[in-house]
Amino acid sequence: MKRAMRMLGTLAAAASIAVAVPGLSHAADGWLRINGKVYEQPRGCYDSDLWPLSVDNHTDQPVVVYSGSGCSGDQLTVVFPGQHVVSEFGQSVDVPDPNDG
């Protein structure tokens, strides 16, 4: 139960950050490393077929790890700027458009 509440709090914080910063470009500033592959100015959804899923977020916005490919399934965790996360069940990472929502 504590884990579920912590996850909900993390997701709420990510949503509020995305909504509170209007006018940003569609791509995140910086770079994102997913299982060793680096994406500059990332945006959209990135799939990986390697497990566990390793994400280094060196962008200016939070990204979301999903359990399914194509950013489908459950939202497993939010990776905030400057964080590194290893997700045992993650399959894809979404860099949300801060102008959506």
C-alpha cells in the first residue's frame, strides 16, 4: 500500500511539473540514455527489448517508464531530471510533451 501511494505521489508530482511549465518546446533539453543508447533532445516514446530497463535522465523534464512497448501498459515509475533508474519490468520510456495536458 505504501508503495502504491508513493507511486501515485510521484506521478502527481510529474504531472504538476509538466502542466506548470507552459511554453516549452516539444523536445526535452538534454539527453536520455536507455540501456546504453543515448537520445539527444528526446521526445515521444522509446522502446527497448533489453531487461532490466536502465534509464539515465539528463533532460530538463521527467520521463515515464511503462510496462509495455509503445508506452502502453502500466506506468511503472517516473524518472526525474538527474536520476538513474533500473526497472525490472520496464519496456518503454515516454518523454511527455509538456504542452499536452
